[in-house]
Amino acid sequence: MQNSLTDDKIAQMAARWLPAATPIGRIHRDTSDFFKVEYGDVAVLGQRAFLVGHNAKEGRFGIDDEVKHWVKRCIDLQDGSRKIVKLVFYEKFKTAIGNLSFDCFRSPKKEARILDLVADHDHFMHGHWVRDDAGNIVRIIDHIYGKTLYAMIQELPMDHATYYRETLPRILKNYVQCVEAIAFLHHHREKHGDIRRDHILIDRETGHYRWIDFDFNYLHRENMFAYDLFGLGNIFMFILGKGDVLLGDLKRDRPEVLDLLSEEDLNIVFHNRVANLKKVYPYISERLNRISLHFSMGAELYYQDTRQLLADLNEACQALGQGDA
């Protein structure tokens, strides 16, 4: 389909969103060099034009935010809606979990495929994809108003015991829905690929917990879903512990607990985090703690699929609702 958006028409559309007498920047129909797509420019994608704002940033848990130059905050010039426009960027890296190693890489095609799959699913970000004039797969994501699961838990003011009694059951209920959403992907032979607690946004309008950013893929060997499962485990331990329970913090604040811990009690991925949380908070139920231990250095068995994790979660949450301590 021939694009009817001329440069003059685009300039007229953009004028209402720019300060008076401010001209638009360059108009891009080829976004291959995302560094050249700058603030005040317009990206023409399919039959729509997007005024480019700032680059997106991603928080890294206390470290300075990482600027994602290929991810642009934009305004759709047709209707004024806010969008996240993800341009094509290829990246590769290696990671290891215990004795398992993974080759990871970004795949715009995978994320486009999943956007189509989850278009009607409440617990994922939504959007669509188009090819620019150079054939790049560009993903156009609907903006979600809300904060991350990480930020929400970090901001809770109560102590852990109060949190465990009063707040944890609600958060776990929502977390179970997140795991069910990942099970939906796995059922369709897809992976999320980058499961982290800051990749769950709590939608301010609906209250739904929603997964974002699924352009990472990884080469799997024995178990196609192993990397996703370890990500789910790390989120579970963060929720159960009301944050990461770090050896350094225990040494400073509760040194007596260190005497109770062994190497087997530590997180299999992050060895400075405690997985056996019942040794830190004795009132945590055995059922909940047993889930956490599947992701510990001392684990003899790992979860092989999301169905196993969900079965244990549902049992533990039901017992927690009945007052099991």
C-alpha cells in the first residue's frame, strides 16, 4: 500500500505537538540507524507517523538507568496517543545458571510474533508491528500507565511480618496470574526470554500485572523453558522476601542469621541472595519456602515446566489463605 503521508502533511500534523515556530527534525522512513532517529524527528511507519521524544530508559536496581537508544517514546500524530516505538537492535550475550549455559540474543521477529499471539491477553503489553521502508520489523507498543512490580514492593512501608500477613496474599495471587500468562506462551512454544521483576508493570487503569519486553530469545538445550523458569523463581523469591535478602544486609543488620545459613541456602543464580527464606523469616510457610528452595544452590530437582510451578503455587496460596503459617 502506497503511503499517503507527504513531508508537508507530516509537518502540519507535527506542528500541533511542537512549541510555536519550532520546525520538525528529519523524517525517517528507514530506521536502520536508530542513533540518527532523534528527539523532534518523525518516524513514518506503515500508514502512520510518530513524533519522536526521548529515548526510553531502563532501571537496573540501584544502578544508573540504562538509555535504550533503539527504544523511542513517541506520539502518534494521527490520534495523539503515547507509544513506545522499538526499532531494530541486535545484541548477543552469554549467561549461565548453575551448570547450564545459555546463548541469548535479541529477536525483533520473535517479539512481533508474540505481540500477535497476546493481542487479547490481559497480562501482556499490547501493540503491533510494521516494516519500515528498509524492511526492519518495528514494534509499536501501547503505553502502560503504572509502576513496576519492583518499584511497588520496594516502596511498601511495613515490616516483613506485617507484609507477610496483610499484603503478600494479594501480590501472590497476581503473581500466579503472571505465571499462568507465561504458561500460555510456553503452551504455544514461545518464551518470554527476559523475565525480571521490572518487566512486570502494574496497570494503573485495570490493576492487571502485565509482562513487557519480550524481544530476548535464547538457544535452549535440554529444556526450552529453563531460562524463563529461573526468571520466575527469582521474582518469586523477591516477592516472598519483600525484596532481595542479601548476605551483606544480614551481616550488617542480623549477623546471627548468617550462622544458620550454608552455601546450599543461597540463590542458584545470584550467590549473594538467600533462597532459603524461612531461615531468615521463620513464620514463612513450608509450602512457600519449598518453592523457593527449587531455585537454591542445594536444589536436587528443578522445575521442568510452568505447570509444576503453578501446581505448587496454587497449593501454597490456598494454604496461606486458610491461615497456614
